[in-house]
Amino acid sequence: MFDNVKPIGISARAAAEVKKIMQTKNIPADYGLRLGIKGGGCGGVALMIGFDKQKPTDLAYEVDGIPVYVEKKHTMYLIGKEVDFYEDADAKGFLFAEAK
């Protein structure tokens, strides 16, 4: 089910927030964290995060008990990145940063 390759990391802070969301928002048990891209062409690509079922074309791995799915053709855009979570007085959310 899971591959050893992990093209993108997830910080401990982001993993804790993902687990919290999965528990409080009733994400189905057979869903995992989907990381990938959307867009392309002249406008470039935008990195995305969401929850989804595993697809046959996915690279699958696990981070801190969270199943992570990345469409194999998206891995070149994600290598060297890490998902982090920030929270301050004005805003909170996930961000993609260069891996530490």
C-alpha cells in the first residue's frame, strides 16, 4: 500500500493539525491527505492540499500515522518542499515551504 519514497515532508505542527481536522471534520476513514498541484501552462502551478481516496496513479506513504497521497506525475513539483502550519493573531493555515 505505501511506498518508501517521500517527495514532500510534513512538519510535526502540520501533521498535528491534519489529525485534528480529520477527527473534527468527519473525514472518512478511507481518505488520506492529498498533496499535489493544480493549474499549469502560462499561469504556472499552484500547490494544493486536501483529503481524498487513494488512486491507482498515486505515490502513497505515511507520515505520523497519516496516509499521504501524491499523484506520481506531480512529484517533480513537490520534491524538496515541506507542508507546515502557521497560526498567529491575524491568520492560520497550511503553507508549502522549502524542506529544512
